Amino acid sequence: MGRIASPGDRITDVAGILVGHHERIDDDAVVASPDGTQPGRGWATGTTVVRIDAPDAVCAVDVRGGGPGTRETDLLDPVNTVQTAHAIVLSGGSAYGLAAADGVMLGLEAGGIGLPMDDRGHVVPIVPGAVIFDLPVGAWDHRPDAGFGRAALAAVTADVEVGSVGAGAGARAGAVKGGVGTASVTLTDGPAAGVTVGALMVANPVGSVIDPSTGLPWGATSSDIDHFGLGVPAADEVARYAELTAKQTVLNTTIGVVATDAVLDAASTRRVAMAGHDGLARAIDPAHSPLDGDTVFAVSTRTTRPEQPPVPGGMNPDVALLAEVSRVAAVVVQRAIVGAVLAATPVAGVPTYADIVPSAWRGYRGPAE
């Protein structure tokens, strides 16, 4: 079980967004050795579903990694006809894990949820997805299928588990365990007053989320350190972390979803997804490598539109709102990625940040107890 995020710092603070996980983790799971002499063993993978329960929702995506594993991303281009989705699937299993979306589609169809196709109740659920490469963690042929997707859909709730759960079960972040993280911000003033922006990210980069020269998240400010409940780590622990051999595979991915209740059109929602990648690049070094599949989906549930300042004719009338939502999207994505690493628990012998740098660890419990 993962830790539970609290209201005020989770993607489900955006009304109409729910999250469910399904994972299988064996106590005796083993990571395959880089040289192939020791095969992986056991189960250590899973699937996460972000359910969109908002009738007017608009969805978009931005793919920046050079090796993506995705489904239905072309459909979300703002120039195309369908501009919504009913769920977004994030899964382990590399390209095999895209099969989890089949189970989500069947589960939604059973509930009559999807684009209506006729007057006899037939629907087609729209279920985009993306996957991470976690196949060396556990047995290569133990990966999510349609059953994982359906189980994750059945588990959706506003209570968001973080850490080594769902699609983060087999995730690694450089030399340490990765996982699932979440964050949110509700703006209190300005052109986006009353708007909430949240993110849920699966951190599985080949790069690092922790700066080897400091033992803390990259570019961590004093407010970041306070937010995550971290302290200044001991020098010997920082040296130990720097000496760790990073995982050998270069096939990795960080994926996730940014959601907001701001009223945005499809093109503006795409820009929010783009801004989410700024947070990804702040949290991970290096980011967007040729063999990462870094992918950020964005959802606007379209329920909140504060009064906007006037703008010159011919411009997007919501440009001030969009600018604020985009700024905060980068913040919550960065926090969600860092939080995923801090909340992770050991799986298949992959060490956690807390294992390696315990002096910096002040009992981080994810966004909340």
C-alpha cells in the first residue's frame, strides 16, 4: 500500500478527477542484472487510471521524449474532431502495458460511459494512455494486461495513493526507486483566482531527481525543502549517493497528467501540457532524452472561469488565465515528480532515497499522512 495524499495537494482536488491503482508486487521480486547473467524474477509492475468524470472536459497531450509508448495521442491534437477523454491510462510494462487500456475501455463501456454512437446505448470510450519501461524489474514477461486496467478503473477514488503503487510499482529514478507522486495548488488571487491545478506523475527517468552534489532535489529552494520536510544531508551520505551506479538501461519514461478546473479550449489545454514539461525538466536531469518517452497529458474540466482583464482584439481572451495555469502546471509537475521519489518504498531490492540519504529524511509521508 502507498501513502495517501491529503486534500490540498493532490490531483483529485480538481473536481471530476479520480485516480485508481492496481499493482502486483512479489516480496521476492528481483531486478534483472545489466549483463543478462541474472534474469528478473517475480512481479513488480502495475497500472494507474485517471478517470475523468466531467461532461465538458477537454483533453490534450504533449510528447517530448524520443522513445514514447503511447495510445490515442493523435486523437488529442486540437485540430482533430474528438477533444475529450473518459480516462487516461498510465502503465508499466513498456509497449505491452498499453493493453491495460483495453480493460479500461471495457469497464467504461459496461457502465455506459463513452461517446454515444447511436440511440441503442452503444458507446466508444476514449482512453488515451502512456507507458513506462520497467520490464527489467521483475520477470520480463510479467506485465500489465487488460485485467490490470479494469482493476485500476474499479479502484478509482479521490484518495490518491503515492509511492510504489500502480504504474510506479516498478519505476526507478536514476539510482533510486521511483514511483507515483501528486500535487496541487489552488490560486487565491489574480486572473486565475479560485482555479485549481493538480498533477499526477509516474517518475521513471534514466536521469536523476536528486542532485548528487547536494543530496537534495535539483535546484531545491528553502521553500521546496520545507514543502517536502527535508533537511540538509550529511556529507558522507551525499558522497555515497554520488558513488552509486545508475541503472544501466537507457529505456525509460516519466509520464503523467496535469488537470485544472479552469475553462480552457483545446489549444490552451495543449499549452498546459507543454508547460507541464517545464516542471519535468526542473525535476529531472537529464530530461527528454532520445530514449525517454516523456509524455504529459492535460485535462480541463471547464468549471471555473474568473473574470478576465481585457486583452487586445485578435488575442486569446483567456491569455492571462492560461498564463497563470501554465505557470502553476510546471510547479505541480515538479513537486509530483520529487514527491514520487520521496514517497517510494523498496521494491525488488531497488533502494529508496530514504535508504541512501537518511539524514535528510524527516519522515516525508507524501503530500500528507
